[in-house]
Amino acid sequence: MKIVMLGAPGAGKGTQAKMIAAKYEVPHISTGDIFRANIKNGTELGRKAKEYMDQGLLVPDELTVDLVIDRLSQEDCKKGYILDGFPRTIPQAEALDAALAKRGEKMDYAIDVDVPDENIVNRMSGRRACTGCGATYHIVHNPSGKGDICETCGEVLVLRDDDQPETVQKRLTVYHDQTQPLIDYYTTQGILKAVDGTQDMNDVFTAITKILEA
Ligand code: ADP
Ligand code: ADP
Ligand code: ZN
């Protein structure tokens, strides 16, 4: 089962991707998580990526594509995977398709988690991210039982720098310009499935499982 998650920043891609990964026992691959881990570890890639991320811009395709294609060639991806936050541009989608075609494979589903812009700023201002394990909470919709401490690893939860309202606006503009065209791209391939992302997160998950088990 190979799945691409689409949707605006804050639509709930990561939340759903983690639930799908747990239920179907496939790896969850988040480019945002990979970049943040590199920033935390002070790598050259992290240093370069941060310049773009802090401005709400996309990290250039040259720094992103090979990283993901390499990851997909690892052993644990043989039974499938969920891509969260990649592809985000048409060239990334084309590079992914080319890499899959080389192996005689193709993407199975592109799931668009649909949430209007009006809801996004609120989602983002309430998002809290764990500085230790990357777990994601929401102060209203999905609070940690331990306040501003992660339930899973005990590290502190923070508002991400790029979740400040000004940067969120920029990310939404970038989303509409560069990422939304992927909806047409995967519609043309006949694999696009849209779900209403404004529902409760468990209802969104139910809608996704219905698609995957249809
Ligand atoms: P969100 O889940 O809120 O959409 P992510 O964690 O997916 O945010 O991504 C955070 C930032 O990392 C993005 O705003 C962008 O700068 C960078 N990024 C993540 N994935 C990609 C990608 N596929 N291409 C380019 N930049 C990316
Ligand atoms: P993305 O990966 O698309 O950027 P996240 O999964 O990180 O989005 O979700 C963004 C924020 O919204 C998080 O704080 C998350 O807990 C919360 N969230 C996710 N899904 C829902 C939902 N269906 N209803 C309300 N809040 C949600
Ligand atoms: Zn944690």
C-alpha cells in the first residue's frame, strides 16, 4: 500500500498518516520530520533547509527529492509506505513517479485532506510539537494529558517557529501556488481521493479507512 497525503499545512496530514501507519503497519515518511531532525542534529542539510522553512518557503527540490527516493529504497518500504509532505511540487511528483516506474511500481492512492484556509490559522496556532519525538498535539482538539510535556517521551512541547500566524499565511500562499496543482496531477492519474478534513480526527480516519478498504 503506497499512499501520498495531500493537503494544506495544518490540514491533518501528519495526524492521519500516523494513524494509517499504525493500523496498516507501514512506515510513515514525513519530509518535514526529516528536515527537523537534521536541524536538531546540526547537519549541513538541516542548516540549508532551515533558511527556507523559517520563511515559510519550500526547501528546493534538489535538496528534497534524492533524500526521499533513497528512503523509499530501504527494506521497510517493501510493503508500502505513507508519504506525508512529499511530493509538494509537480517536479517532485514527476521524480517520484519516475523512480517508481524504474522499479515497475506505481502510487496507489493520493489522499487529499481538505480543509479551507479559514480553519488553518486556528489549527496552526493551537498545534504543539514535541521537541523530542516529533509527536503533534493541539491545545484544544488533541491536548497532551501532561500539559506542555509530551505524553510519549516526556520532552517539552512548543509552538513551531513556522507556525506563527505570519509564516502560516506565507505557507498557505506557497501551498496554493506550488502544491495544490498536485490535486489535478493525481486526479488525472485516477488515484485522487478527497476527504473532509474539517471533521473530528477520528471521523477523518474512518473516511480514509473506507477508501483504503473499498
Ligand atoms: P506541515 O505538516 O505543517 O505542512 P511539514 O512538517 O510537512 O509542515 O513541513 C515543514 C516545512 O518543511 C515546510 O514548510 C517546508 O519548508 C519544508 N518541507 C517539508 N516537506 C517538503 C517538500 N516535500 N518539499 C519542500 N519543502 C518541504
Ligand atoms: P499537517 O501534517 O497537515 O500539517 P497536523 O496533523 O500536524 O497537520 O495537524 C495540525 C494541527 O491540527 C495539530 O495540532 C493537530 O493536532 C490538529 N488536528 C489534526 N487533525 C484535526 C482535526 N480533524 N480536527 C481538529 N484538529 C486537528
Ligand atoms: Zn515526545
